[in-house]
Amino acid sequence: MSGHSTAAAERSEQRVRLGGIDREVVSTIAGAGCGSLALTWLLYERVLPLSGAFGFLVCWYLGCLVLTWGIARLQWDRRIVRERLVQLVVGSSGLVVVGLIVDQVGYVAIRGAHAAGHLNFFTQDMLKTATLSPITSGGALNAVVGSLEQLGLATLFAVPLGIAAAVFMSEIGGRLARPVRTVVEAMTALPSIVAGLFILGVVILTLGVQKSGFAASLALTVMMMPIVTRAAEVVIRLVPGTLREASYALGASQWRTVLNVVLPTARPGLVTAVVLGMARGVGETSPILLTSGFTSGMNANPFSGHQVSLPLYIWNYVRYPAPDMVARAFAAALTLMVLVLALFATARFIGGRRPGELSRRQRRRIARDLLGTDHNAPMEEK
Amino acid sequence: MTDTSAPPLTPSADPAGDVPRRITAPVSTGDRIFRGVLRAAGLSVFLIMGLIAFFLLYRGMQAFRATGWSFFTQQKWLTESGVFGIAAVLPDGIIIALVALVIAVPVALTAAVFVAEYAPYRVRGLLVSLVDLMAAIPSIVYGLWGLFFLQPRIVGFVRWLSMHPGQYIPFLKVRTGDIGTSYTSSPFIAGTVVSLMIIPIITSLSREVFSQAPQGEREAAYALGSTRWGMVRSVVLPFGRGGMIGAVMLGFGRAMGETIAVALIISPKFTVTTHILEDGANSISSLIALRFGESDPLSLSALMAAGLVLFALTLVVNMLAAVLIGRSRSGAATAD
């Protein structure tokens, strides 16, 4: 920092860079990386009795940190060295996380492409497919249908309940709101197997309902409802209070205000909440495992008979010793992931806006209406 | 929001004797019904949680009666002969969760600092989406990836761990000899896979807390000549401490309850784990997933009882986490 400013000093003052990367940092880190690579290779592969790629990477990374510290210490003072090291550690963590997800998605996509590349995977069920049948027979149509039906039913149950609970917490509140919020928090982290066990104990063992897609959708409801509630509550809170007051001032009652003002204003966020809940629900395995039963055939009726779904399909076939069965499981995993990705992308796409913020098309429509009625009307948007 | 449906009015004039007019908002029948419905929806979460506890207890009663207190001290799981307990599966599950935490916490917290503070502003949104996406990936996909991708690749490292550090650190020793199968299904590998599942949860929760750190204090730190790390250490981390602890505990709860990935990796055993790299592990949730097909009532009842213990444990952990997140300064801004 240059000192207190006179007019002359002010001109020569330079903006202080607080973070960021310049040439020196890059060359320091690159040098440390190369040095560490050579050193690790020498020690790890040649001198010490060690082997294995994973261990090599760990040693290389640690060596890299030490060397970076050494090189940096030669040119900068201690504070900046610490800053650079933290930058390196934190950045590599971020890289690891991104790398993990890319690796995971990529690996499942590559392994799954083999079976998913055959059209019969999406048009047949597994009824006539034996363990050693070739990949051109059998598919996951029954699982896709089952997954969609169970997800649809669970959404039907979870969404009204979840949004109503969210509206309760934010619009009515009172003494009960806080405990409800705490319980919802706890429910979000409910182990999924316990949800399955609960439905197994109540619906199937006590009420005597057969294992079916319906029972599975009830278990999914228990998992999805708190997610929807939490996400919905956050967006409903963002609705400006002035809108509510305007509605009350016009003489609207509370339920009219909520239905006509609060919920429509929060619509994009609510859709996001619902879609996120669905993305979570469609991949849940353990509740379905206990409640839906397994069948290799097609069963489009969720209310009677066992019904398979994608996670259950994967769980079942991945444990076969036959490579084609495993390939089918991977293809089902790919399908499931595409489904989750699609739901997730939808949520991001819709949820990008704040409550009350209009989409580009809505803004254009308003502009058109304004132009149609009054050419002198002031235009709000650019 | 408060209880009243009408916004409060402030008295406009200021003569001394003026008393504010009492405002009573008449609640219409429609509103009364509306509030009733919403209140019922809000209370339904208590009902669901209560029913879960009640039915697990009700269904598990038979098992509790058959074993008594030895349910908590017996390691074996032989439901046919009535000798069973969770003394092995419960600690084993906790060990898997702890392994997962040891791996996940450093990575997740540093990644959260990166996303919230260090990442270039333009890619920050993308990173946030990626982490959230990682949290949304189904656990069975993690399980597949762990079983087919990670397991074969990590065995070399596990072998190295057991051969070299294992000579000096007892719990890393593998006593079954140096054959390929003595490394593959260990609590360590299961914990590694579970750690990948809780990394995104811890990352995204703590990133959110970090990003709420007050701007004014950040600028104050910079104005005092702090580097970015100095700012993070003196402003962001203290601000987010409660949130971080809460996020880690939530991750622990998730790791305890994780079923499918664990069940795919482990080979079940019923003794308490003392050497985390050795083959064989167990947890309550994977025990349930692998054994629920047994049809006799006592076996099912035993699983229900085990489920109840898991439920109670995760509930306590999660409630503690929620309280910690809520009590911390970081939560104060968002609570009510």
C-alpha cells in the first residue's frame, strides 16, 4: 500500500491485487509440480519400496505443496507465501470435487452406452431374458415405466402437503412454526432405509397391502415432502411483504392473498423446489427396495402387484456375475442419471429468477401490450 | 410473518391523550378453513415422525422382548435361534461413517472455501450448480461407481497402507495375509465411497454459510491490510463456525444412514471392527437392506428394532446439527 496521498502520489498509486493469479504464481506452482513429479518418481518408484498410482498421486501432491512453499519463500514474505499455499490447497480441492463428478458421470456414461446403445433396451422388459442372454434381448422399459409412475404418485402426494406446510410456516407462523421447521429439518436427513422400513411396517405388515408401486410411492413421499417444504419455504419468504399488504389493502382475505398473490409470485421458485424433490426421489433406492417388490416383467399398474423401478433394476442386476447383466445395470444407471440431470437442469432453468422477476418472454409480452394500447406509454425494460 | 392477517397501523397524530384505535381483524370463514388446512399440513410432519417412531417400536417390540437388554450387547445376528443384537453392526456403521468423515471433511471444507471465496466470479455459479448436482446424484450410482471404478483402483493403495504404515499403526494392519481378497470389502473402502456422497452435502451447506459472511467485515479486514486468506481466517471462518459444525454433523447423519453404496461394497460380518482395512464390515442400514427378505416375524421384528436405533441415533445427530446451525451467528440472520 502506498501511504497517505498527496495529489502527485495519487496519480502513481496502483490498484492492489488482493488475489488472482499472475505469471509468477503460475510459474512457481508449475515448477513445484515438475520438481515434485521428478522427486516423487525417484523416491517412490525407485528408492522406497512403494507402488500404486493412488499413493503416487498423494505423495506427488504433498511434495508439490512443500516445494511450492520452498520456492515461494525465496521470493515473497511469509504472509504472501501462506496466501499462495492456501490458494493452491483450496483450488486443488475444488478441482478434486469437479474431477470427481466429471469422472463419475463420464464413467457411468461410458459403461452404460454399451447396452443403452441397443434400442431394445428401451422397448423390452426382462421377462424373456435369462442370465446369459445376449445384450440384444431384454431391456428396462418396465423399470422406466415403474420409476415414472412411482415418481408421479409420490409427487402428487408430497407436493400439496409440502407446499401447504411451507405456507403454514411462512404465512401463518406462530409458536408452532419453529418446532415444525426443526422437525422438517430432521426429516430431510431421515435415513432412506428407515422410510422404507416405516412403510413396510405400516402399510404392508399392519394394513396388509401387497408390496406395490403405490407402497413405494408412499415411502418416496416421506423422503420428498421435507425437501419440497424446505425449498418452498425459502422462496415464499422472499416474496416482498409489500405485495401482501397491497392485497390486504384491496380487501382480500388471507387465503385469497396466498393463492392469488404469494404463490403466483413465488411460482418459479416453487417449481424449482418441486423438481429438486423429484430429482431426489427418483434416485432413492432403499425405500423402494423394501416396499415395491421385484418383478422382471412389465407391470403398468402401480396399485397391484410388484413393480420394478430403475434403482431397483440396477440393484438387482448389478449383482449378477454375467457381464451383460452388469452392462444392463449400467445402462439403467445412465438412464437414471439422464433423468436426474434433466430434472436438475429444469430446476436451474426455472429457478434462476427471483420471485416476481419476469421471464424475458413475459417482459416482451407486456411491452407488446403497452405498445398496442398506447405508443406514448413509458417502457420499463431495455 | 406474524399472527395477524392485517398489517398494523401506526397512529398518525400526536396529541397527548390520543390512544391508538384498537384494530381487530375479523377472520372470515374462508380464512378459518384455510388456516385449519395449513395448520394440519404443518402438523402432519409431527404425525409422520411420530408414526415412524411408534410403528418401528411397535414392530420391533417382539425382538426387544425376545432379547431384552442383550439386544444392545450381543454381537451375533442369529435370528433363528433368537440370539441377536446390534453390538457389532452399530459400531461398525459408525466406523464407516467416521472413515467417510475423515476423508470428506478436509476436502469438502476447503472446496467450500474455494467456491465461496477463491473461485473466479464467473465460474462460481457453475461450481455451485456442479456441487448441487453432485448432491443430487442417486446413491446407487455412487455405489456402482465405487464397486466397479474405485474398488479395483484403490486396492493397491490399501495394500500399501497395510504393508508399510500398518506395521507401526495397529488398526491399519491386515491380519489375513497378503492375498487379493483380503483388502476388497473393507470398512475403509466403503467409507471412501460414502465420503464421496457426503462431500457435496458438506460443501454446499458450508459454502452457503460462508457466502453469508457480512460484507462490511470483509472489507474491514482488507482495509486493515489483510490478505485474502487472512480475511477468510479472521472473518469468514469464525462467522461460519457453527454452520460448518452443523454441516459436518449432517454429513455424519447421512453417512450413518447410507445404505445402498455400503451394501454393494461390503461383505457382511458380525464382529466389531478393529482393523479398518480388513475384509468385512457392516452397518445397520445395509443389514436391513440385505436381510429384509427373511420372512419369519422375529427376523423382521429384529430389523425393525435395529431400524429404530438407527432412527433415534440419526435424529439426535441431526437435531443437534440443526440447533448448532440455528444458534450460530450465521444462522441468526436467517432464523425467523
